Amino acid sequence: MRQSKDRKNNVGVCRLCLQERELRNSHIIPEFLYKPTYDDKHRANDISVDTSTVKFSQKGLRERLLCGGCEGQLSVVERYFANVWYDEAVIPRNLDGYKGDTFSVQVDYVKFKLFHLSILWRASISSLPYFSRVNLGPYEENLRQMVLTLNPGQEHQYGIKGWISLSYEMNVIDDLVHFPRKIKSGLYTIYICVYLVDVDGSTLLRAQPFKRLTT
């Protein structure tokens, strides 16, 4: 009886398909991206740049947003990204000696782009304070329809660009999850996730422009 009651309490309108369904406790950022950040107790440091405080969390940020069917649809692009980024490692994990400043790799345009757009869209609809800086306004509905119909749009529509965070040893840093923040660039609004916090929380490395700050 209790299980049936709990399911009833979890019924609502799915934010992706807009149908009334039982809602899952959906991740805003896919769980597999948190895995490199966990310690042996399955905990991740939750570091606040504003307050320099550190607390532990044992699961990625979640909210009841999506139905099971829509979560299954998103899992297709999530599995694809996890495979090419971690399993196939299309970017070498160490770039020591690499002379260029960009990489050209072969990826599935539809799945790769929709993976990133789906996270940006989820961050925009989330009520969690971590994502309060993400507000897509009228473009939120555009992204919802693109994600729902698996339509990534043309290259100039909501284009994505990636930066790689590197350690001093030129290793690709995987054990850090960045929450989106907004910047203005001319007539465009850009959401970026490029900053690095040292283990002790004392150093911040930001992009646009690259600048090292110490407290």
C-alpha cells in the first residue's frame, strides 16, 4: 500500500514530453560524470567558490523532472558520450608534448551535441540553487523540443565549444564537475563551465580570460 501511495505522490507533468507520468528523481548532470570525483566512501567534495567551504555529497544533484520514458531517451546520448569520452578516450589523457591548441576528432554530431544541450536544458528548468545562474528564457522551449525530437539543429544553432582542464603535469582533469555560469560576449549569451579549484579550495582558475586567482 505504501509503495502505491509513494508512486501517486510522484506523479506529475514530465518537463520533456509534457505528459502526466510518474516522475523519476532525475539527474541534472549525468551520474557517470561524478564518478571520477568520488572517494572510497562514494563521496565528492562540494566546494563553494563564493564561501570557500567544503562539504561532502554522495550522489549527483537530482530532482523529480522526467518520466521513465524520457530518461530512457536521454540515456542513449549519455551512454554515447560516456563511451567516446571515457572508454574510447578520443582525447588523450595526457597532453604533455602536444604542440597544438585544438583537437579534431570524429564524433556522432547528433548524439554528442544533444548530450550537451540536454544538460544545459535540464540546468535551466531545475529549481536547485546550484543552477540558478542558468536561465535560457524563450530558448528553453526551443531546446526542449530539440532534445525531445532528437534534433540537434544546424551547426550555428546553439553551437557548443569545449575546453579541456589540465593539471600541471598536462593530464586531463576528470575529477571535477563544473556548474554552468553565464557570460556575455557581444550580442551573445554564453554558458561556460571552465574553472578549476585546488584540493584545498585556495586557487581558482577561470576561463575568458584565463587568470589565476589566489585567496
